[in-house]
Amino acid sequence: MAATQSIHTSTRGVEAPLMRGHWLWGNLKDVREDVLGFFLKAMAQDEAMLKASFLSINVHLLFDPDAIHHVFVKNAPNYYKGTRGYEKLRHLLGNGLVTSEGDFWRRQRRIAQPAFHKKRLEGFATTMAQAAEDMSLQWEESAKKGEELDLAQEMMRLTLRIAGETLFSTDISKASDDFGKYLSIGLEHFNHIASHPVPKVEYLPLPSNLRFWHALRKMKKMTWSLIQERRKRGEDRGDLLSMFMLARDEETGEQMSDQQLLDEAFTMLGAGHETTANALAWTLYLMTQNPDALEKVAQEADRVFGDRLPTMDDFKELTYTKRVIQESMRLFPPVWAIAKTAREDDVINGYHVSAGTHVYVCNYANHRNPRYWDNPEEFRPERFTPEALEEQKKRGRTNFMYMPFSQGQRKCIGDHFAMLEAVLIFSMLARKFQFQLKPGAVVKPETTVTLRPKDGIPATLRLR
């Protein structure tokens, strides 16, 4: 039985159009079966905003740049990270920049901001390039032998190494073979506990929960020992941990506590390396479908840095490579959806939003909205030329229809770090390799904390 739509007019605005669903559980079954398909279907109704329900929980889905601007900028203080997903994510990341709120978040952001200034990124660029070069040498042997690789897994390994070296001056992937495995257990289990109908299912003595908590304890113990060792030695290694430890809040003069350092370290390791790895994995997948674009990236790499390792100065010259990454993140945004909760009653685009209601922005769907993107399913890096972007502005606030790093004051602090890492790595790999998807392989997106390639990307390499 389908729910009927009702619109009630009031001085507070009208009720948003209601998505059809079951009389009891609403749209819950649709979301659990195919969440991306659900959002695409909702977007196809061509409404600025829709109301949906998951059992007794009412949510609003935003498909209009003005509505998104309202939530992320115009009335941003009214919307906070109060959803169940963020509650579960705090188990994994602690109270770091991704999950914290209010004055505490603002203080942490002020302390952390200098770690991502351009001067600091120059040193990190060297680390990124060297790690990519080491992987390239390993890949050359695989290419000569015709070995099959999982490109998604390879990118996870590479970005974990870079995260460890830029954060701790330690190659975590070598220091502990288990760290990557533990991190994957935590990230994968998050989706289960966030979508489970039992509110506190993670506390039940189930084997999957026991593995989750065991992995979390192991990772925190390893990270804590690195922090304690650095505290003891009191040395500045020029990495993110040293910057976090030495930085002081310019307003209060305070430094981060050990617990805050632990939470921020987990945020950088977990959220940081996972998102960039997936952006790169999807880019390499798209290159198996678009070899002409890959060759253009390779030619740009030959022209800009040739046989040497690329630097921060080269980054601004790799313009086509950057557009390929941007287009990849349009089609497969690592952060595929963002949810917030209204503190007080509000009106968005004339529609009433009650206090406590969740609002959802699905980047995966909005990045495919034909109202703002011509032939949105096509891979077209040319969408991100200066001329094309200028043309896009004429359609309204289109920057809110492309937000792989979010928007507003909560925009990802590591966006420049991530783009630098993705562009340098991709350009180096494209310079040496061509990628061929395993015959018969079907690569589909999987919605965990990020948008992962389900079952990986099996492929073989050829030397260019």
C-alpha cells in the first residue's frame, strides 16, 4: 500500500512533496535494497526537495542548489551532525574534525589549519611522489609477468603509506601488516551498524561486533604509542602529528590534548586515506573505459615533469590531469552523501522543516542531475575547463551541485592535500601504465562510509 501525498500550507511554509512508500515502513525497504537507486529515482521527480520516511523517521532530500546553500551556508548554524550515521562514526574516528561540533570543532579547526598551508604541502608532495614511484617499480614487475592486480586494494595500500608518513613519519603499512586490515574491518562494519534496525546493535556480543571492537582497540593502541613516543622525545619531524602537537589556538593559546591528538590522527588516517584511495581507484577504473583520456594524462606528465619525480610546482601545470580527477569524483564521489539534522524549525525554498528532522544531500545523485549537467552519465573532463565552469555559473549556484569535499564552513580541511595527492599519483601512474579491466568483470559502487568499488577492480597492466 502506498502512502498518499499531502501538502499543508501554513505561515511556516508548506510540506514538501512526499515520496511514495509503504504505509508502515515508508521508503526503508527501497533504501536498504539500493540506496543509490533510491536517490536517483527521487532526483528524477525533478523537485527541489522531497520528504521521505524510514519507519517513524522523517527526512528531507535536497536536489536544488539554493536549498543546499541554505543548509550549508545561509542557515548553517541550524544544521548539525546529529544523525545516527555520525553517532556510529564517532566509534571509529572519535571526536575529530569530521564528527565534532560547535565551539570544540571551531577550536580544533583553528589549531589544525596551519598544517595544511601551502608551505607544508610542498614537503608532503615529495613524500607522495616517492611513494607512488616505489609502487610504480613494483607494478612494472607485475606488468612484465602479466599479473592481475586489484587496483582498489593497491590504492588503499598506497594512500595508507602516504597517510602514515605524512602524519607520523612512519610507513604504517610496513610497521604493522595488520593496520590496514583493522582499518578495513572498522570501515566496513560501520555501514552494518549504521543501517541496522536495532539502535545499539554494535554492543551486542556478535562475532562481527567483537571483530570490530578488537580492530578498533588494536589501531588505537598503535596510534597511542606513536603519540606517546613523540611526546617523550619532544621532536619536530615536520609531519602532521608534530604540527598538531606544536600548534596553539591563536585565540586561547591552548594545545591539543592526547585524546584530541588521537581522534584527529584517526580522522586523518581513516577518513583521509580512504577517500583519496577511492577517488584514485574510480579514476583508474574510468581509464580502462577511456584510454584516450589516459593517453592525454600521460602526455601531460611527459611534458610537465618527464622522467623526474613531480613536485608541488608541477601540480598547477597538470591541468588536464586535475580535470580527469574532478570528473571522476563527479561520477563517483568518495563522499557520496551528507546528512545533517535541524536544530529548530526552518523553511527551505518555501518548504517547512521541523526541528529534529534529517536533511540529506546525495552527491552521487546531484552530480548526475541533468538540469545542471549535460549528458551526466558521460565521462567528460572538459566540464571542468575555466570556460565550461564559467558557463555553469549561469545555471545558478552550481558549486552546490558539485561538492565532493562538501561546502561551507565544514568543507574538508584536507581538500587541497587530497587533490595534490590524487593528481601527482595519477599522473605518475598514467605516465608508465595502461590499464585493462579483467574480462567479464563488473565493477559496481558500494555505499560504506565512502563510495567503494564493490569487490575491487581486477585489472592487468601494460607498460606504456
